[in-house]
Amino acid sequence: MLKSHLRLALAVLQRRKVFTAISLFGIALTLLVLIVAGALLDNVFGAFPPEVHHDRTLLIFNVRMEGKNAQSTSPAGFGLLDRYARDLPGVERMAITSTMREAFSYQGGQKHRLYMKRTDAEYWRVLQFEFLEGAPFAEAEVEAGSRVAVLNRSTRERIFGDAPALGRDVEVDGVNYRVMGVVADVSMLRALPFSDVWVPHSAAKDQAYRKELGGDFWGLLLARDAAAFPQIQAEFRSRLQRIDLSAEPGFERILALPETLFASTSRMLFDTHDEAESRPERLVGVLGLLTLLFLGLPTINLVNLSVSRILERAPEIGVRKAFGASALSLVGQFVLENVVLTLLGGALALLAAPLVLAAINHSGLIPYAQLGLNLRTFGLGLGLAVFFGVLSGAYPAWRLARLHPVQALKGAAR
Amino acid sequence: MIRLANVEKVYRTDRIETVALSQIDLTVAAGEFVAVMGPSGCGKSTLLNLIGLLDAPSSGTIELAGKPVASYRDREVSRLRNQTIGFVFQTFHLIPDLRVLDNVELPLLYRKMSGAERRARATRALERVGLSSRLQHFPSQLSGGQQQRVAIARAMAGEPRILLADEPTGNLDSQMGDEVMGLLEDLNQKEGTTIVMVTHDQRQADKAHRTIRIFDGRQVAC
Ligand SMILES: Nc1ncnc2c1ncn2[C@@H]1O[C@H](COP(=O)(O)OP(=O)(O)OP(=O)(O)O)[C@@H](O)[C@H]1O
Ligand SMILES: [Mg+2]
């Protein structure tokens, strides 16, 4: 029974080539958009190496200082993190990294543009980079202010080619650093681990950064577990309240909060520095709205296409009823047709997705992008597609199947 | 087999009420072959639709197989349409997306039956109407007369006890028309199929056991 219905469903889809082609294309394209968006989000917020402890990491991105007539927002200063973010209860490790800065390297008569970060030694423990050569710099190098560097693979290739790199000097902005290690490339979408060159923060000529409250550093707090987050936040906030701001004339208050990557991103995007609480739901809302916009419209179109096609087939429903089809079997038939169509569209999307993702990865649009197929996103998308397929098949079929056969035969769809 | 008592059918549209049938009393015994005649628009198709359970009367009762149709439940109505009745539509109503063979298999699709048996029965029915060379065609690839014969094959394929045929020879030349009539007579005589047939052709009506005449929605005495 199911076999013959399946055969007939495929026959009908084959017969209605234009409709089938448009629907397949629409379903596949919609799913592809979802897959790419999912891959992008995953690449920004998901847990990937080197951020292996993503689920228990808190970040201090920005600090805000407020006074009666002045306010300023900037990345955290090294001094603030060094003095007030250490030894927080519930925190296993604390690392400090600068934001990334553009720099230039002249090597062998060639100018290379690259991104540079200045970090401490803990940075290499909180984030688990894959070292292809050598090792990270440790406390000894950081304390001594050694001019050493870790490169990523692409930068190592750009500068040294096939020649060995370890132990050789790399020149960045007029300073020579000895190469200690080479790590695998990390996508530029990963704010924390992305860079081309890493050097000890202490290698700077000017050591004034060590005292700054606002500056260009981020703090990474590796908590014991996510349950410790509130405790960590409360303690950090109360420490900030005790800061003596007499050295910062005009400012009375300093605000900063260790938050997850998602919450910090939301805070930065929506500029919600005033509120002590993070507002991640805003980012969720915007992402949801975008999803609705980009996926809602094609979904409505596909549903509309399916519904009008079934209404157009009212006479067929009348005939089938006249020869003994029950309303249920008619609904089943159209649902089956739609499910087959949706699954075919899903298969198409699944075949095309790796190609599209690889194309984006290789386009250089996002340096070192590593967009991958997120099967959960795909499964969710396909599930939704099947849901709408079932609904848009069942509803009109049910309406028509309940009419008297003569009414359906005359196309009384309205 | 079939009994109509004081049946009335009124079509109501936004403004107009059309009385398509009124005060129809009709009994067709099992094994009977009845012709229905009357001018265009007098209500013949409407009558056949009511008997075929394709529409509900506005008032009056229709009995089929000894029970008022209104008392049947949905599932039973479906089963009656599927197993007891075979319908030949005036305008064929073949399913355009399906091949001829699949169209003829339709009544069998809603029965418990193996695919092979379905295929065999449908093929046999198409052979009887002389279309065994058109099994894989789509309806749009057939002439009007050929489509009409597919519609007849479809109605026969399920071997129903009642065959309702709305001008089954309307699109056929006289020779083909005679062949189809022969087929219906055969079904009636050899298999005892009860037949109600609408026709405009007195010659064909003469081959039935009796003729019901309708004029302006009412039965008229012959
Ligand atoms: N759905 C409908 N809505 C309104 N009026 C209808 C409808 N169907 C049929 N009628 C009217 O009912 C009357 C009978 O129609 P019917 O189709 O039964 O005629 P008929 O005897 O089969 O005619 P013909 O010989 O031309 O096929 C006609 O006047 C027609 O206009
Ligand atoms: Mg008619």
C-alpha cells in the first residue's frame, strides 16, 4: 500500500517538473541559508579548539568609567585585570591578552600585514592551541620581557616559506622577536584565539600599560564550572566598587563584568554598559528576527506554493473520493508527497552544503574561516521543513477531502 | 438495490436557487439496466451524482443496499463508493498526473490487494475497452473517445455491483458506441451488474430494461 503510494507520489512529482524544481530549489536554498548561518554562528560562539573550555570561560571585554560630565568605554586595562581579576573565588585560571592589533613585518624585502596579540603565559593554558612546532612562551619569558613570538601556520609560511622558522627572528613593527612556536590557524571569527603573531605583553618598550584601568586588554577567566559564574561576577563587582579612582579625575564609577562570550558580544553590540546585568536576550532576539526574516519569507512562499498546488488539484481529490478514498488516505497522500519533496530538498542541501562552506572558507572573506556543517542546525532545519511540508499538505487536503466529491470535482476550493 | 423517495436537490448560490431535481421517487432492482433520458440541464447528472453518493440531496431519502445513505458513517460511505459503485463521469475526470494504467487502478488502490493483482485487473479492464496499447500514456495524450473508454475501464476495474454511467458513449463514434453498449449489456447479463445510464440516444436507451424520463427536474411518465 505505502509502496504504491510512494511510487505514485514520485510519479506526480516527476510529472510536475516546474513545481517540483521550484520547490526543491526553494527548500534546498532555505536549508542552505540556515546551514551557512548556523556555521557562522557556530564559528563565532560555539565550542571549538582551542577554546575547549568554552562552557566555563568568562570574559572581561570592556570597562566603562563614569563621572558627572565624562564617561569612557574601552577594553580593559592590564592594570585593572592584573590587580582586581586575579584569585577570584571559583576561578581556576586567569589569562590576559591584548585585543588584536594590525602590525607590519618587513622580511626579505617584503612587507607583510599581520595581526598581533600580546598575552601572558596563562593564555596558552586557558586556550588549548595545537602546536605544530615548538612551544608557547612561559612565565620565565613573560617575566623577563623576552622578545619571543608564536606564529600561526599561514604567517610562518608567508615569512619563512619552507625554511625552518624556530629560533629565527621575525621582525614586527621594527622589533625582532625570536620564533618559539607555530600553531594551527584559527578563524578570524574567534575573537579570543585569533591572531597571526603572539608575543609576551611585557616585550613592549613602554611599561605604562601595567597600571592602566582602561586600555586594550581582555581578561579570560576559566571557572571551575558554570555554576560558579554568579559568585565570580559578584566578587569582581564588589572589588571594583572598592577601587580608589582618585588617579582618574572626573570619574566616580568603574563598571565591568565577567561574562560569557555570547553575553559580552551582546553587551558590546547593544552598548548596554550602564546595566550591571548582561542582556544576552537582545542578541537572541535579533538573531531570531533575522532568522524569521531570512527563513520566514521563503517558508511562507513554499507553504503557499504547496497549498495552491493542492487546491488546484481539487478535482483529483474529488475523483479519488468518488472511488473510495477516505479523507485520511487523501491527507496521507499529500503529506507523503510533501515529505518526499522535503526530504529530497534536504538531501540536495546536504550535498551542496560542504561545497558552499568550502567555497566560503577558501574565498578569504573571513581569514582562516573554518565553517563546518553543523548537523544539529541541519537537522533542526530539516525538521522544520518537514513540519511545514506536513502542515501545508495536510491542511488544504483535509479541507478538500471533507467536501462532497462533486464539490471538489468542480474545484470548489474556496 | 437503489431507492429514492421524494428526493429534492436545490443548488443555492449567492442569489439564485436552482431546483435541479424535485419529487423524485425511483426504485432500481438489483440486476436491472435503467436508462435515464431528458433534455440538457434537466438534472440527469445531478440524479446520478446523488445515487453515486457524490453529493447529498437537499431533502428526501436515498437507500442503497437496503439502508438509508444518511445513516452510513463516513467509513462505510467510502467503502460503498469503493466496492459497490463504479462511476463513469460525463466529463471523464481522469487524473492528469497519472498514466492510464494508474488511473484505472484507482478504485483498487483503496482496497487491500497486491500491486500485481491491481495491475492485472486494470490491464484486463483496459483490454475490454480496446486500449491495451495505451497503458503508459497520460490522459492528455489520448483522444476524447479514448479518455471516455479509460473512464469506463476505471469504473469496471473494481467489479462494482452498481455501475453509474453518465453518457458513456457521448464522445464515441457509432461503432465504438455500440461496442461500449455491448460491454455494458455483457456486464449486466453475465455478471448481474446493476446499471443506471444517462443517454441522449434513443437507440441505446432501447437496449435498457426501461427508461426514466426527466423534464425540468421532475420525472415524467413515459
Ligand atoms: N453546482 C451547481 N450550482 C448551481 N446549479 C447547478 C450546479 N450543478 C448543476 N446545476 C444546475 O442544475 C441543473 C441540472 O444540471 P445537470 O448537470 O444535472 O443537468 P443534465 O441533465 O446532466 O444536463 P446535460 O444533459 O447537459 O449533462 C442545471 O440547470 C444546472 O444549471
Ligand atoms: Mg449531465
